[in-house]
Amino acid sequence: MPVNSSSIRVHWADSSANEDGFHIEQASGVSGPWTLAGSAGANVTSLVLNVAPDQRLCYRVLAFNAGGDSPPAAPDCTAAPAAPTNLVAAPVSDGIMVSWQDNSAMEFGYVIQRSSDGVTFTDAARVPANRGGFHQPGVGSSTRYWYRVSATRDGGLSDVSNSESTTGACTVTMDTEDCANGLDDNCDGLVDLADPTCGELVDCWANPCGSGTICGGQYCVSSCGDGYKDSDESDVDCGGSCGVCQADQQCWGNWDCASNNCVYTAGAFQGVCQPSGTQP
């Protein structure tokens, strides 16, 4: 598992009573060829190895003594994700938006941490791989938070990004939630379907989110205003459960287009919304 962006920790179970130590071997794939990456003494069950960021390598462990080497343990593979950079925290109309540069192709997701003093940080949310932003709703102008983010993979973390602070800018626009606009309308910190006024809360750390929703922190929220093509959308914040798309936006079928005309060209993975009557 990653320790940071430049090292990983290899763990194993010590099943021998007479080893002199362990050899840890590495390869670019599970079929080898294998080279020695490091050694550990008897009764040791882990070793930290230096690696390059985003380099996927496979590892296996052998016990050894004067009689030779044991058969190798089953190999396992991992990578140390490159750290995110250029984090920016900025006020938005219903709270705070945090954005960063995704520098890794190996991450499984991101952990966003928050602090009220810039010193002690705790986990605030987790988002999937390839995301470069996080929306923190319900934060007003009298509250300041610091944010930082790390890429995660195989239970470990990359180096942490820079930290940035901002106050929020949430202003109550209605007493109850709109439920489908991607905003925290009543500034209670809960957006769309995560707000109890919109129905039952779905904990997305324990349950999958349905069509038109994504994991927004801990609860499923609407994906229709987050600025990404996600959930069942055919283009950014439109199509699927998020309403119709306009001309030149991508579509899966006529139902995704305001014109009711989704045009596919030969070999295309998705269609494109075109004015009514337009043909390929």
C-alpha cells in the first residue's frame, strides 16, 4: 500500500519458524521477470520501499535461510499516486468550492480534509478518481475553513496537496430545498436529495447512489449541477435523469435532446443533439 507519493509498504504474513530473513522482489507484472527490491530480517512482516510516483509495480516475498529460499508468496501490485497540486478554495453562492489539479493516473479516489484552524485536519469527504473538485455546501461568510487533499489507492495516500482557506458565501434563497438544482438552497449543509425535505437520506459510503445522483461527501446528491459528466448523464449536467441537452451536446437517444433528435455518425460511441429533422 502507498505510504506517500514516493514510497510503498509491502506487508506479508510470517509463516516460518526458521527463516534468517525475507527477500522482497519486484516486477512490472505478475509474470516477472523479478528483481530484488529489498530484504528484511527474521520475524519482520513489512518493509517500506522507495518508488517513483504513479509507477505500478508488483511484489512478492520469499523467506530465506542457509538452506535456500522458500517458494514465493502470491504477488500483489500497487502504485504510489502522484500528489494533487494547485488546490484552490473559493466561496460560491451556497458555500465553498474546492478544486485541485489531478496529477495521477493511478488513484482510486481522493480524500478531502478540512480544518477550522489550519493545523488539525480531519476527513471531510471522499470523491471518485479523476475528479478535480469538491462542493462544501451550507458554509456562511462568518465561517472559515482550510482544505487539503490527497490521492488514495489500496488503502494508502499520496503526499498531501497545498492547503488553502476561505470563508463561505451561502445565502438562504428558500426555506426548503429545490431538490434538483445542485445547490444548498436553505444553507443547512445538505444539497438536493441529501436534504431531509427531499426524502430519505442515502449514505453513499455504505450504499450505491441511484440514477442522477453521485456521492457528495457522505450522502447521495444530485449530479445535475456539479459541472461534470457523471451518473447517467449523456453530457455535462444534462441527459439521463438531468433533463434534456441542447444542440451540439452529446446524447444516448432522442429522449436526451430538447429537439428530440439524437444523431449518430458511423462508428460513434455517442450521438449529438441536432435540430429537428437533421440527419447524419
